[in-house]
Amino acid sequence: MPDAPKSGSAKSGPAKALEKLGLVRDVDLALHLPLRWEDETRLVPLAQARAGETVQVQGIVRECRIETRSRRQLVVHLQDGRDTLVLRFLHFYATQQKAWAAGVLLRVRGELREGFFGREMVHPSVRVVAEDTPLPQALTPVYPASAQLPQAYLRKAVASGLKRADLTELLPPADLPPGLPSLREALAYLHQPPVGAPVAALEQRRHPAWERIKFDELLAQQLSQAMARAERAHLRAPVMQARDDGLPQRLRTALPWALTPAQDRVVAEIVADLGREQPMHRLLQGDVGAGKTVVAALAAATAIDAGWQCALMAPTELLAEQHFRKLVQWLEPLGIVTAWLTGSRRGKARREQLAAVADGRATLVVGTQAMIQEGVDFARLGLAIVDEQHRFGVAQRLALRQARDGLEPHLLMMTATPIPRTLAMTYYADLDVSTIDALPPGRTPIVTKVFADNRRPEVLARIRDEVAAGKQVYWVCPLVAESETLDLKNATEAHAELSAAVPGAQVGLLHGRMAAADKATTMAAFSAGHTAVLVATTVIEVGVDVPNASLMVIEHAERFGLAQLHQLRGRVGRGAVASACVLLYTPPLADAGKARLRAMAETTDGFEIARRDLDIRGPGEFLGARQSGDALLRFADLAEDDALLQAARALAPRLLREQPDAARAHVARWLGTRSEFLKA
Ligand code: ADP
Ligand code: MG
């Protein structure tokens, strides 16, 4: 058996594999908990063992030889009293055949089967023992491992890590949820449950020992986020005082409608943040169509009114263009000078825009990531707004551009993918969240239908009706990940099909391979109502706003993610016209695909969709886009451990205040070197 790792020795294969699993410190090993347990504490007499059960039995080898009848295999005949058992090994070593010679006593563990030639076990675990070899006094842990890391090696490493790790109790016992053991007790129990421990409950992680671990994990996460927030509190940002008769007020007066109460509330929250000397770090969430753009415009107007520049960044050029047009339409009449920065704007035009941003003439700058990638120089950036950007890292980089005199710009992130409450509390505890929880009035709910692809003719007839009634239609083709060419082919074919099916109507085509200028022209033609049908790939996924569009057909809807379908559907139902969304699928459907389409048909509520998405995919994938997989909880389960989460949330700020050293030590214990990463 290999040796457990010695600290300081050169890294062997398994030692490197440990490091890869993040098992570097003793405490990392101590917190590497079993997935399941094997009960090797009992021997079952063969006479009492039943087929189908996993049991440990002991017997004397009567015969051990290689058979070649059907497939070459090592066959061992074992005798326990008057009963016999056959062991079969399809993979084996010559040394095993030698070691398991007749007369040797073997202790084997595996699933008992009723074979053709009597009772047998295939590939059981085997140990050569003596009559007096003691049975283990604890269940045997089975750890999450990797191919380069044998279970036996890992067991030794964990056991010695557990022995050496500093597991001093850091939390005041009175502050723990009642009935939980100490950390040391909990770990000892989980690594080595005593004989008779409730294995099923342990494997379902329902045991006080597990609760203690989960509580500590949740607490570490809450603490690290509170610490990040406290660090931010030392930063300074421009204080933007709102004036009574300033730009924001004039913008409100100029709007064709009044803000909804929900919009009013979030605007007030944002304006209050902008008036403070700590940088805002706020997430504005609102379902598609909730009206986030005007909130952004009012935030921008507040910043500009106070003498600062505002940058608005969108993930795609198309979206940036949409924002740009809308904001220009709203803000230029008020005398605000805007600049437009994207990758496709080059040469003299670009240089002029850059100069206007650098000397401060342009106070509102709209663009794509090109803004941060190419080092645009702002004269006095005071507010950064990032739309539909789930990779918050990018937002941070933008915000890190120093405003001036060591001041940090305020940061507002906007998303139409609402984060379920528990998730927000766990992963975004360092963000302030504003939610627009009601749509503007006058919207007619979208009706969603799920059709198999063979009902295409009906769908085409419906499109003709809509177009005849002066409405507009989106037809969305899926992305084929492997092949952009195939995407283009699909979209082109759909374009031909629709042009033929809706005679007399203009049918537009929008796809990712088009030049930005062509995309803009196509989009403008659709916005203006010149094209009745727009065939598009998912480039229209976010933010595009054409209120006269009343029908969206999504082809191969089963290939889209739930959040993406919801985003797409949000492109219709943006005005008062009754709207519909048809999800076409090609049978047969996998379970997850079925669940997604059902969710779409059953609800239009973005929060409900997000919740179901979380159910279908689990938080790991749900948050995948945030690219901080390491930040995910290893043991706690948000769906089940709400009470523990609440307790951790309650304790975190108090611990930080009253025992900051213990709080820091707790975070270091759990997150180690990863705590830095979590802040990003
Ligand atoms: P999203 O939150 O998806 O970005 P938008 O900001 O694009 O939504 O708004 C969707 C539509 O609703 C736009 O046409 C916008 O002009 C309109 N809108 C926004 N706020 C209101 C309001 N208070 N009353 C009426 N219409 C509104
Ligand atoms: Mg939007």
C-alpha cells in the first residue's frame, strides 16, 4: 500500500492528484468528507446472506484457478462452514492468483448473486486475513476521488490530515443552532461512523454531524461576503447629490408615461446609493420587459447632473445599439452629449468618440466590452452600468477604473435572469439587490404553446394571420454549437421557407455572421415595421424591443436552456397587443427538455422560471455563467438547508463585529486560498 503524503517531500503522482482536488492543507483533508460508507464491521455467515445484498463474508479458499470457458477469468471457490461461494475476477493479476491459494482465509465484501453455478460475487473487495484479524470498529469511508488517487491512499491521507489539523472550536457554542456537535466531533463521526451508525441518514446528509458541517460551510460563505462588503466600505466614490430641478426630473417629465411604483422604488434606491460616499454595488433585477432601461437612464441622468460621466456597457453590439438609440432619444433633447463605442466603430469616427470621452465632452458613453478591452480613457467616470452581463468579473474591471482623485465609480448591474432568493442570499450576499417586481401596465399576457414539429403548417398559417393583421413575427433558429455554417444554413432555409409561406410579406434575416452594420440595418427595418417577419438566430436573445411583434416561433425549442427561452419569449408581449409564443420541438424529448418546455407553457413569471431552472439544473450549473464554480457549496443544499442558511446569515455579522479574529480564521479554514477568488 502506498505511503500517506509526507509534507515537504517531492510531489508524487497521488500527491499531485491531492493538490488537484484542492487538498493541500491538513484542514482541507479533514474537510474532505465521504460520499458514502461501507460496512465492514460485521461478518455475515454465508448461510444467512441473501442474494442482492452487499455483505461481508469470510471463508477458506478451496480452489483458485483461471478458467477460459466464456471469457478468461480468475475463479475462486470459497467455503464458509457448509456453504460455498464463487468469486469471479475478469481483471486480475498473477500475484492475486498466488496469494489466494487453497487453504488461505479470505474476507470478501460485495454483492451476492445467485449465479448459474450457485452463489457468487463478481469483483468483490478481498483481504487475506487470519482467524483473529479484528473487524474494523468504524464504517469505512468512501471519498470523492480521482483516477490518479486510489481510495486507500486517500483514506490514509485524510486520516492523517484529520489527526494533524487544527480544529479548535472557533464559534461560540451558544451561537450554534441547538443540538449540533463540535466541529471535531462532527468530523470524527463522518470520517469514521461507529458500528451501527445510520448509514442511510448519513448518505442523505441528514444527521447532526452533517448539519454542523453544512452550517460552518454556509457561515464561511456569509462571512467572506460580509468581509468583501466591509472592504468595499473603505473605498470612496463620488457623492452625487440629486437636485430638485435637475436632469432626472426633466427626463421624467419628458417621458410619455409615468414610472410604475416598482420603477420608482428602485430608482429611489439607486439615487440614495449615488448620494453616498461608498461606491454603489447594486444588482438591478427585473423580468424581461419590466422596464430596466429607463431606470438606467435616470441613474445616468443623476450622475451626469452631478458632473460625472456614465458608461453603459452591453454584452452585444446589437443591444448596445438599442440602448444607444433609446438613451439618445431620451437624453440628447436634455443637452446630454453621448458617445458610442463598439468594436466595429473604427478609424476617424472612433478617434473622435475616444477624444470626446477622454476630454469629458461626452458624458454618456454606450458600448460593448470593447470599452474596457481597449483601454478607453474616461475624463471622470462616476457611474458604470452593465446590462445583461452575468460575468460580473467584467463589471468589476470596469468599476475599477478610478474615477478621479482615488475615487471609485459606482456600479449598477442589470439582469433579466432573476436570481432565486436563497441563491441571491448565498452567492450575492455582497451585492445590494433592487427588484422591479411588476411589469408596466397594459401588457397582455403571452400565451405559450408547445407543438411537435409536424404541426408546422398550422404555425405558418398563424403567421400569415398575424402579418395580415399588421403584426410582426420573430422566427428563431437554434444555434448548432459545432457549426456556424450549419446555423447559417438553417437560418437561410427558414428564411426561404417563410418567404414562400407568407407571400407578399418582407422577411428579414439576422444572424451572427453578419457585419454589425448589416445587423443594425436589418434590425432597424424590423423596428420600423418594414419587415413583417424576422428570421434570426439567438442574436436577438436579449433586450431587443419591438412592441408591435406579437408572435414568436422558436424552432427546436428543446435545444435551448430555460433561461434562454424565457429571454427569447420576452421579445414579444412588449406592447398592448395580445402575444403568443410557439415552441416547436422535434420528438422524442429527453426528460430535462420536457421539463423545460412544460415550465415555459405553465408560467411567464421570470422568478418561477428561474426557480424551476434551478430545480432542473442544480445551483452548480445555474451559476455556471458566473464562472466561480469553486464558490459553490460542497455540502449544504440550498433547497433543503434553509434553516441553517438563516442561522448562518444571522450569526455572520455579529461574529464579524464581536470576534473578528475567529471570523477570519473560520473563513480561512473553509475557503483557504479560495477566499480571494470569491470576491471577484
Ligand atoms: P427590460 O427591463 O427588459 O430592459 P425595457 O426597458 O426594454 O425592458 O422596457 C420594455 C418596454 O416597456 C419598453 O418599450 C419601454 O419603453 C416600456 N416601458 C418601460 N417603463 C414603462 C412604464 N412605466 N409604463 C409604460 N411602458 C413602459
Ligand atoms: Mg433591457
